[in-house]
Amino acid sequence: PGPVMAAAPPPSAPGGPEPPPPLQYSLLLQHLVGEQRRPRAWDPAALGGIPSPPKSEEQKMVERAMESCAFKAALACVGGFVLGGAFGVFTAGIDTNVGFDPKDPYRTPTAKEVLKDMGQRGVSYAKNFAIVGAMFSCTECMVESYRGKSDWKNSVISGCITGGAIGFRAGLKAGVIGCGGFAAFSAAIDYYLR
């Protein structure tokens, strides 16, 4: 490296204290913009913070209600219903057999029959998605409350419980497969989102 530039020390009075050693600008730059620079955490409280009024009892009550398992399950139920309905209508829209009568396959269905079938499929998917969403959300909230932690294990455990409960209607083997499949899917989604 090139020569190090140093600041000239201020003249000292005879018999006074020793002046500080010369300041080396290259060392100073290392601490300001170089490798020895330490990032400073921005803490608004250190600067006085942003003043916020204390929360009223009504605000605290609303926050507690929105963080409850019942609210989360209801929100997931509504979201699942909307998503399932849209998915059902979409799949019915790309299905070539919508509206056809199996007794008379050569008859072309009317627009009313096609729309009726699309609506029925949309409602069916919406109900299923709503039930699964509410079950999963409520189970995950209860597992998180029981464990006292918010990590990937909560979604895997609740996925296993939800998938197992859904699959168990068809037997023990289907319940085990549902548990494993739903747990793996939940783990993959959680890994992707985090």
C-alpha cells in the first residue's frame, strides 16, 4: 500500500501535556467504511421513539379477540370457502364434461345447465376447502398455544392431525397416509414461506 497520511499534531505549549499521537486516516476509514465497520442497529427508542398513546381497554380486547384461535379458524374458513369456490368454478370451466347428461351424451347442454354444474362444483369445493382451512388453522393455533413456540413443527403437527382426521373416515391406512401427506405438504409450504 501507499504511504499513510497523518494529520499534523497541534503545537503544544512548552511544559504542557503531550499532544495525542497523529491520527491515521486510513485507520479511521477502515472503521467508517472499511472491513472493521460495525453496523449500527437502528433503534427508534434511542432517538426518543415515535410517541404512541397507551392502548385503551377496547383496543386490547379487539387485539385479544383477533389473536384467538376461534377468530383465526373463522378467518381460515372464510378464506378457504372463497378460494375453494374459485378453484371449483375454474376446474369446472376447463372440464369438457360439465353440463352433459350421462343418459343422453349426444345432446348439447344449455348455458343454464353448464352454469348450474359450475355453481354446484364451486360450492362443493368451497365447503371442503373451508372445513380443511378451519381445521388446520384451529389445530395449528392450539398446538402453538400448547407448545408456546412459533416454528415449523406447529404446522407439521397440525398438518398431520388434520390430514389424519380427514383420511381416517376411509380407514386407518388412509388416515396414516393423510397424516403423512398433509404433514409433508405443510412442512413444504412453511419452508417456502419462511
